[in-house]
Amino acid sequence: MGMDRTAGRTRRIAIVLGAGVGMYFSIGIVLIYGFSVFIVPITADTQWDRTVVAAVVAPIAIVNGLMSPVVGALTDRFGPRRVLVVSSVSMAIGLVGVGIAPNSLETFIVTVVVASLMGAAQTGVPYTYMIVGWFSSRRGLALGAMLAFVGLGIATVPPFLAFLISVWGWRFAFVAAGLVSMAATLPVALFVVRDPPARREVVGSGGEGHTVRQAVETASFWLMLAAFFFNYFAAAAGSISLPVVLADRGADPANAAFVMSLVGLAFIAMRLGYGALLDRLPPVPLTSLAFLSPAVGHLILLSSEGLIPVYVSAVFFGLATGAEGDAIGYLLAKRFGMRSFGKLFGINYMALTFGAGLGPASLHIMAAEGTHYLEAFTIFAVIAAIAPVLLILDGRTRSLTAREQTEYALRAE
């Protein structure tokens, strides 16, 4: 009995670590966070318009967002392991394609979007499904530990890509990113991750919880969806734009890339701490407090000059993005159950990725190559404040619903 328990614990630890490795090499790390260090070198090498190059993040995120419900449905149907085996190979092919594509802005945009499409399943959708299915009592901590690897990726992948770019060029960096990601994620998908017991229960009995139709008929679903979008819209706009902001303030490329390490370290700290707190404190107030962080980050940027405030703001943007990944999986599973978790998570992950792509592109357009940063940061600080308000409304809606159900039951008696 004791040996079975030990073996089960070891398997769960291996699954968390394997899923963490997969998240470290996810498409968002390379093509969204990592893309920030490509913008200046690509424009310097090709003379393409910087605003256009920076805006490529938007279609990357839109493609990932649109594919998220599809990935969720495939995960519900086939299980996360099969989905991850295919996506680890297809993502690598897409990234290598960006590096070897002809020297044309139009071709570059198309190949990047195709790479995003081919890596659309190498995201948090199947990995979170797996963790939520394997864990119940310590679900928040497990999610936090897995998603902390995203912070590690944010902290280390952009500087590493910047190093590759400085030595061998941006095309080589894309090729290397594709090959290295497959070398890490394919063995994990084949030999480490396993479909959770919760999936077998859902497949065998229909499972407990809401269907997609039942979930979308609740106010709670839409309030959470909007909150996740606005938080990541503001947080990603700030964090992904920081290397460009630093360059405009006179920093050299090495320091500009280093700021993403601060975002990643704050991300890791929030993922671990916030994940553990989710198991102990009311999740909605806790998440609402965390979602105030991007507003603080943008307020720091608009009210200061120089390099130090940029690094300080990076910490707040990292705290916001670090909380959101835990919050989506935890709150959705708690509210709607596992019956259609993959689809529901995919829809909400779509909102997150839309925010991740549209936010940075919108900020770059508003900033007009650095001439209107004050206006841009002011607008984004206001946008950032919307997310915690929506979550508080969601908590109030749930409380009212629970009270009404209790009163109805008492009247029935």
C-alpha cells in the first residue's frame, strides 16, 4: 500500500516536471515573449517598418487564440498525450520554416503565422488539462509549479535568443529554437506525460460538471472570460514592449533583453506563491488583487523616465501574467467541473492569447515609435483596472446565485 502511494506520488511529480518542461518550450515563449528580442535586429537587417514587424505578434496570438478551442476539443476527445506528440513536431517544423523563408516582409508574416498555427497545441491547454485531471487536493500548487516553468522560459529564452541573434543572426535563432524545442518536448510527450484518471472517468461516465452550452449561459463564464482578456491585454502589452521601451530610452540590446528575465523571475515567484495560496484563500479576491499589477506597471512607466523604472515595472507585469495561468485552470475547474474542461479552457485561453497579441501591437501603434508613450501607458493603465472589477462582479454574482439556490431549497421544504 505504501509502495503504491509512493509510486503514485513519484508519477505525479514526474508529470508536473514534464508538463513544466513542455510549457518552457511552448509556442508563446518563443513566438510571443521571445519575439520581443527579434524586432530591432530584424528591422536593422531588413529595413522593414518596425511598427509592422512588432505588430506581427497580433496575428500570432490571434491564430493561437482561434485554435485554442479546437485544441481543447481535441484534448477532450483524444487526450493530452496524443495532442502533444503531434504538436511538438509540427511546432519545430514551423519555426524552422521562419528561419529559412525567403527575404520578403509578406513571406515573413505568412511563415510566422503558419508557425503559430503549427505550434498552436504546444500551449497551456493540454498541459493544464493534464494537471487539473491528476490533482485535486493540491491542484493550485501543482498548477503553480508547472506554470512556473513559463516564468523560467520568459526569464531565459529571450536572452538566449538575443545571444544567438548577436552571433549568428535572427534566422539561425528561429531554426535553433525549433530544433531545440522538439528535442525537449517530444521525449516528454512520448515517455513522461500520461492522460489523467479524470479523463478516463469523463469518457466512461459523461463526467460531472457543465457542458459548454450550460457554462456559456452563466454570467460567471463571461465575466471570467472578459477579466482574463483585459488582464493579459494590459500585462502582455507592458512586458513584451519593455525591450523596445528600453531601447528607445538608450539601453543597449543586452540590457533590453535582460528586462525579460525580470518579468520571468516575477512570473515564477507569483506562480509558486499564488498557486499555493489558491489552495488556502478565497480564489476570486486573491486573483482580483493580483490583477491590479499591470495597472501599477503602466502607471510607473507613464510617470517616470530613465531605465530603472522600466525594470521595476517589469516585476509588476510579471506578477500579473504569473497569476493568470493558475487562475484560469483553477477557477474554471472549480466553477464548471471536468466534463468539458478542455473546451472551456480552450475558449478562455483564446481570450488570453488574443490579449497577449493585441495588447503589444496596440501599444506599439499608440506609441507611434516612442513619440506618444505617455498617452499609450495612460490608456493601458485604465484598461488594466477593468479586469479586477470584473472578477469582483463575478464573485458577487456567484454569491447571489448560491444564496438564491439556498433560499429556494428552504422554501421547497
